[in-house]
Amino acid sequence: MNNFYQPNNEKELVEVLKLKDENTILLAGATDVMVEMKQKRIFDKDFIDLTKISEFNFIEEFDDNVQIGSITKIQDIADNDIIKDNFHSLATATRHMGSKQIRNRATIGGNVANASQSADTLPVLFSLNALCEVINSNGIKRTLKVDDLIIGRGKTNLEKDEVITKIIIPKTSKYNYFSKLGSRKEVTISKINCGSLFILKDFQIEKSHIYIGAIGIKAINAIELEQYFDGKNIRQIEDEQIRKIGFDIVEKAIPNRESKYYKRQAIYGILSDILEELRHDNGI
């Protein structure tokens, strides 16, 4: 390790970002970074530790959105009543992410910036049309959709001197859900997951947002499912049709991977879980 920087506020961070180059690693919870360093035997990096910037550690509710600071711990998000009341999908995803020890260190900003193809927060944030605010070494901020920030596995649109400061989630609909399947029930990496949102009026789905994770380099927009759901009364949703559409989505996304045989069946399981919750919340 060459240099270790630990800014105490946003102003100090901006100054430190002027020193950042391709040899610099940002630290928040460090749950992914430390594993990578050990596996790849990385010892010659500079580090910028974000954990002392209290301005980036918050959950605040506004009339039309909820904002979450980038270094807010995953466990704090899972436990927060604002999140539970507005974003069932995010509360569920964070509650089942890794072990409690991991959740008490991992941060929402780190989970986004790490851009894992199996991250549980990403299909949720995509489906909720979440935004992220970033800041650069000149103190200039910009806002973009989380979906646009993520390019692929481990890749983002962040410039080398940019850091995520917060996540902004519109309060669009209370009907939002998350489901995943892994190799075991708890403390597991998703083999397939799904974030969803439904805008309803009198049992009619006016608009849906569905994203499937762990079947591509980033969570994919399940447009075929959205087209099936949109305009349909939830009483008229046919489970067999959902099975067929899900099967085709996986086949199209990963036609040459051995895991497709499992995931073609598994996708129906996670979609069934989501539909069961949607129906239950509407008294069906």
C-alpha cells in the first residue's frame, strides 16, 4: 500500500479525488474489495476510505422520493421503516443479502459501484427507476439512472475521479417486489433474481417494470414480461404463460451456457413468488 486517504467530509473528498488515478481504490464497506485483493494478491494500490463522510450516511423521505446516502449500510436499509413502507423490494433484497456481518459493513453505494452481475440491489433499483448522484474532483455533481450507470459486469459509467454520493428512488408505486434463488436459502449469491414494480388501478396493471439478474453481464429488462402484464387485470394473469415467457427470456439471454437448463425453470419460481405477493396485496 502506498497512500491511504480518509476524508472527513465532501469538501475534503473533492480535494482527495484530485489525486485519484488508475492505481487508486475507493473503500466503503470493502466487503468485495478485500476479497479481490486477497485473491489477486494486490498490495500496491492507494486507497480512499469514504466511511468517515457522515454526509453520505442517511435515509431521508421527501414528498416524491426517498434518498439514501452512498455509504449507508445494507443492514440499516433493511431495518429502516421508510424503506419498508415504500420499497418492499429493496427491503427484501437487502434483508437477504449475505450474512448479517456482511450487511453491517457493506454499503449501498459500494454494491452499486461494484456492478456484480448477481447483485441483489441492482435489479431492484433498475425496476424502481432509481437515480444516483455522483461528484467529481471539481465538486461538480451529476445525476443519472442507476440502469445507465451500470455498463456490465464490474463496469460502470463513472469517470475515474467520480464517486457516488447518494441514491434517489421515486415513490412510484407500493407494489414492488423482489425474489431470488441461490444454492441455499440464506447467505447465498443469487443464481437468478428479479426486481419488479407494478402501477395498478382497480386491479388493472397500467405499467410494469421487470428486471432479471444473473442471466447476463447486468440485470436485463424483461420487456416480454412487461408487454404481457401491461393493460392486464391481475385476475387474468395466466401462470402457464408466465412460465413460457420466462423460459424464452432465459433461453435468449444465455443460449450457450449450461446454467440455462436450471435457470429456465428457476425463473418461473421467482416470478411465481412475486405474483403471489402482488395478488395477496390486492386481496386475491
